[in-house]
Amino acid sequence: MEIGFIGVGNMAKAIINGWQKNGVQAKINVHSAHKENYVPYATEHGLYACSDNVSVVQNSDIIFLAVKPLVLGKVLAEIKASVKQKKPLIVSMVTGVSLDELTEALDPQVKLIRIMPNVNVEIGEGMTALVANKNVASEELKNVTELFELVGKTQLLPEKDFSTFVALAGSSPAYVYFFIDAMARTGVKYGLSKAQATQIAAQAVLGSAKKVLHETKSPMDLIDDVCSPGGTTIAGLLALEEAGFMTAVVKGLDATIKKDQGQ
Ligand SMILES: NC(=O)C1=CN([C@@H]2O[C@H](COP(=O)(O)OP(=O)(O)OC[C@H]3O[C@@H](n4cnc5c(N)ncnc54)[C@H](OP(=O)(O)O)[C@@H]3O)[C@@H](O)[C@H]2O)C=CC1
Ligand SMILES: O=C(O)[C@@H]1CCC=N1
């Protein structure tokens, strides 16, 4: 099986790096807009640097579309004829672009999977949603799902839920980094070094996330376990709520969802 990537930016590199750390040995063909960006990365990672997007299609069985939405139309027009002729499996991670839109731009017979990964695939802790069109065989969807199970968790999700998933998993690493940075800055305010404070905050977030995943208790019950009566945690929790913590998080995710839906 040969894999192709059209676009070799942050998300494509996170996926490829994650796969290589987890023993994926498939030949990977890549192309992006600027030679000076993709050729050195390809050399360093043992990938095959293709001279154009059409060569990626011609040489690959599965092609990942990893470009920004704004350049997607141009890329699809470029590869349309070779996709029609070769009939490879196309996997798009482009935010906000539906299976129907992709089918219309390519071919009614095109085999399409839409995914929404997140950058944490790079360290084997990704969260990826997948949905396929009717032309994809269940074995093909299983194969792609397995590639993402190697670098994290996966969910087969109806396409109508993809915008919500972007907020909860595609974009949310940025919001969690923001939260960790805010905690670390508080540490700095009280005299810790930024590095020390960041390590403390990140480990606290990691442990809390693992606890939520492994416990049968809800996050609200876990909160109660930490809040000693008359203690420090309840004082902080009430101050967070007074500052609108829950509302701020919901508003942030609402804005993400609306943007994904083009509103
Ligand atoms: N970043 C993230 O966390 C996530 C991103 N996504 C989605 O993944 C896609 C890629 O995002 P991301 O990696 O962050 O973006 P980047 O801007 O980091 O990468 C975009 C890539 O597209 C390449 N490119 C631009 N024009 C062309 C072209 N005409 N032909 C081929 N390649 C081209 C760029 O080339 P060059 O580098 O040479 O200029 C670059 O390698 C987006 O649609 C995004 O919505 C989805 C989930 C998470
Ligand atoms: O910001 C973006 O549009 C992309 C989608 C999910 C993460 N990054």
C-alpha cells in the first residue's frame, strides 16, 4: 500500500511523525506548495517527494488531502482527471468541506473518507473522527481507521456531528494549551519559573484527563471529591464560576462550531 499526502503542513507532519514512531512502514509520497518546505522534510523522514499533486495521486493507493480549505478548490481541479482514471481512496481532513462538496468537485464514483484528526496523533494520543461515502468498502474504512487507532482513539461519526467534533477535539488542543498556559502564568506570578510551572500544570491536566477516562464517576462527581468543605478548591471553583468559566468555554466552542459551519 502506498500513501500520499497533498499538503505537508502541521497536521500532515503530526500524522506522519506519529505513524513513523508507531512502526507504519508504508511508502509515503508527498507534495506541497513550496519545494523548500516539503523536500527537506521528505528527505529527513524517508518519504518520496513528488514534483506535483498529480504524481501523488498516480503513485498512491490512499491520498490524504491536508491543505487549507481556501486552496482545496484549486487542488481538486488539478487532480480530478487522475482521480477519475486511477480511482484511489481519497481521505480529506479539510475542515468544513463535506463529502457531497468533495464528490461534486471530483467524481460521483470517487471513494471518499472524511476525517477530523487532532495534532496529538503525533504523540499517539490523537482523537480522530471518520465518515465514509457509499463508494467506500467496509474493509477500506477499517484500514484507514486502524491507521488512526495506531496513534490514538477513533470514532466513526455521522457527518452532521463533525462541526461539534472540531470544537471538542480538532481545535480543542489549542484551548487546553491556553488553559495550561494560564495556570503556568499564575505560577510565575507567585514566583515559580515558567518551565517549572508549565510542567506542574500540564501534569495536573494529564492526570485529570486520565482520571475522567478511567473512572465511572462523572466529572461533576470528581469535582466534589477534590473540594474539601471550607477548603481551597471550593474557594477557587466559585471564583472561576463567578468569572464565567463555564460560559467562556461554551462560548469558545460555539464560535468554533459556527465558524466550521460557515456562519
Ligand atoms: N492543524 C490542525 O490542528 C488541524 C488541521 N486540520 C485541517 O488540516 C488541513 C491542513 O491544516 P494544517 O496542516 O494546519 O495547515 P498548514 O498551513 O500547516 O499546511 C497546509 C499545507 O498545504 C500546502 N499547500 C498549499 N497550497 C498547496 C497546493 N496548491 N498544493 C499542495 N499543497 C499545498 C502547504 O504547502 P507549503 O508548506 O509548501 O506552503 C502546507 O504544506 C486544513 O484543512 C485544516 O483545517 C484538521 C484538524 C486539525
Ligand atoms: O484551525 C483550524 O481551522 C484547524 C481545524 C482544527 C484545527 N485546526
